[in-house]
Amino acid sequence: MPAASPLSDMSSATVDAATRFARISMDSAERALAVQLEFAKGAISQAGVDAKALAGAKDVQELMALRSRIAEKTLESLMGYSRSLYEVASEAQSELSKLAEERMSSFQQAVSETVDQAAKTAPAGGDVAAAAIKSSLAATTAAFDSFTKAAKHVSSFADAGVRGAAEGKARK
């Protein structure tokens, strides 16, 4: 049985990556739907409790105090809901970034191996073309790494902002 070529290995890895991508996407969608359903159930339940409390108010002052407490509880609930959805999205983004990094690494290795094999059988001067391709691949790798680092940096700022908002609310 002939040995698999780097390109056929890459094709197989692409199918595996597509499967992982679909699984990550479906798992994230499932978690997001679970968060939404849980929030909806809680909101319906709380609306009933709030309506009964408002209906039982004895005077305008009690009614106004209830409205304030209800508004505060609603805001806290919405903040928790937003944080939960953010966590789902953040986890999905992290998994997808990891997948992209793995795919880029596999791609680079496959291209490098293919170029090396081609350079061995190429006529004179083929090594110059191989070096040019490898140089281009190195530049692409550097650009991808820069993009990945920038995305992680932006993500960490967003995460810090969400955590800071949650901590600020918790301190009140």
C-alpha cells in the first residue's frame, strides 16, 4: 500500500476539522439555547411573583418601592443572562481559535513537506522556487500569528470588561 501524501493527509485532516467545527458550533448553540430557555422560564416565574406583589401593594409608596426592587432584580437577571451567553460565546471562540491554530500548523507542515518533496525531484533551479514558497509560507505564518495574538488580546480586554462590570455590580 503506497504511503499517503502530505496533501491527502491534509484532506483527511480538513474533513476532521470540519467535523470538529460542526460539533463545536452545535454544542455552543445547544448551550446558548439552554441558557435562553432557563432565562425565559425564570422570567415567566418571576413575572408572576412580581404581578402578585404589585397587586397586593397597599399604597403608592409601597407600589413605588416594589417597582424599584423589581427593576433592580430584573437588571440583575439580565446581567446574569448576558454573562451566561457571553461565557458560551467565549468558550466557543476559544475552541474555534484552537482549531484554527491547529489547522494552520497542519497546513504549514503539509505544504512544507510537499515543497521539500517537489524540490527533490525538480530540475536545476527548483530549489530557488522552493525557497520562495517557504519564505511566503513563513510570512503567512507570521501574519497569522500576529492576527491570533491580536484577537486574543482583544478577547482578553472584552473578558476583563465583562468581569469588571460583574464585579462592580456585585460590590453595590
